[in-house]
Amino acid sequence: MKIIESPEELQKETSNYRVQGKKIGFVPTMGFLHEGHEQLISQAKKQNEIVVLSIFVNPLQFGEGEDLDHYPRDEKHDREVARRLGVDIIFFPTVKSMYPSEPAIKLSVTKRTNVLCGKSRPGHFDGVVTVLAKLFHLCQPSAAYFGMKDAQQVAVVKALVDDLNFPVEIVPVPTVREKDGLAKSSRNVNLSPHEREEAPAIQKALQKGRKMIKNGEKDIQSVKTAVNTFIENNTHGKIDYIELLSYPNLEPVDRPAGKMILATAVKFEKARLIDNLVFDSNGEITIG
Ligand code: AMP
């Protein structure tokens, strides 16, 4: 496994693979790897000859007062996971090497962003697509792997590659969960023991909403209210949003139709947790 810190070196290396006609699979992450990330890497490994994993806590996608300074890191553990899973290149750039000076150009997302996390995190997805545009150029992948845990990110990244014609296939990967249903997340370590006990209620609430639709409920507001009540009754977290929207366009729906996302964000003392379900009008789960 090669460990590369310099963007130029990564681009040189991936250019060599491209010349040899090798298929490169890319897994962008912010590190502190868990089984969710592992699932992305394993799928990339199955579908490509070369797998590049990037670990970069991208300051551009963190707003003021967000957890950039407290974002958990463990490079040694991440290297071990990457080696165990057969990653070919691990890209660990520094902030200085990715942004040697204040960028003169930043991308701006105009759709799929004024809802869900985009609403309470202004500029977040601009930061995500700006760093991904750079990473796609450096890594030159045929396919890039993203978790449905961040379903809005998947929708926005699909728009990025479609609108700017990146020759990259975006592969959505189902959310990996703890046994009790809590979506795996690097941020879960910031939950207190009591909050950790309460947190699985988030997924339970979303499942409850999905089942209402499966059982024929047509009133979107009733579904959202039921999800809200369940989370409020079973956690001390503060609900940031509960939304039911079309997917991947993330537009409001009057009644269940087509592919939809039911999503929530809940703020605990030191961690903001997000989760979602994507399903069709019959309430059957679909991927991406
Ligand atoms: P992060 O390191 O949080 O930026 O996540 C890197 C990638 O891993 C993103 O595409 C996430 O959606 C994905 N990911 C994070 N948690 C999970 C999970 N529990 N299941 C599947 N994918 C995940």
C-alpha cells in the first residue's frame, strides 16, 4: 500500500494506472474509519483493479461553530484498516497542500441544497463539491463510492458529475448500522453513554414513518409528525429537521409518489446525528 501526501504525486501515480488501462475505484472519506467506510472500500475493491482511499478533513465544508476542531482522527488505525482491506493508495493530504492559498475558485451548489442538512449548514455542499472536484482530478477514478447515510451528499455529487461531465460513475452504498439500528458514524464516539442508548430511536422513528406509507398513509404531515413524536418521546436530542422529499431531486411531495427520502437530523450535546431511509411509494427500501 502506498501512502501519498502530495497531490501532484497522487496525480502522477493515477495517470500511470490510467495509461495502463487500469480501472480506479475511489473512496473519499474524512477518516476515523469504521465499518461504514469499510463497506465502501470493499465494494470498490470488488469492482476495480486499483482502490484509492482519501482521508482529508476538508475545512471548506465546515461552518463556523461546527466540529472541525473536534473531528475525531486516528491515522494509525486508518492505515491498518486500509492495509487489511487491500487499499492500493491511501491519500493523506495536508490542508496546506490542498489549499496552498485562499482558493480563487469555489463551486456553488444551486439545487438539492436548501433542504435537509444544506438548510442548516449553509456553504457545506459548496465545500463538498469543491474538494471532490479537486479529488476527482487528482485521483482520476472510473467510479467513486459514497454512503447512503449521507443521501443528500449522494444526490449533490450525482448532480456534480452530471452537470460538469466528470467521467466518474457514482456508486451509492447502503448504510451500515450497529446491531441496534444506529447508523455507524465517526461522530458516534461523541455521544454520552445515555445518548448512545437513546440514539437507535432515530432509525426506529424513520422505520415507523416508512411503515405508515407502506400501510397506505397518504398524508405526508402525519408521517412527519409521527416521526417527530417518536424521537421526542424517546430521546433528549433536539430535532433539527424531519423531511419527506422526492429523491434524488429533493423537492417537496404532496403525497407519496416515486422514490422518496425520509430524513432527520438530531442534535445531542456533542454530536449531531443524521439518518434517512429512501423508499418507493409502496414503502419498499431502494438504494440511491
Ligand atoms: P465521512 O468520513 O463521514 O465523510 O464519510 C465518508 C464516506 O463514508 C461517505 O460517503 C459516507 O456517506 C460514508 N459513510 C459514513 N458512514 C456510513 C455508514 N454508516 N454506512 C455507509 N457509508 C457510510
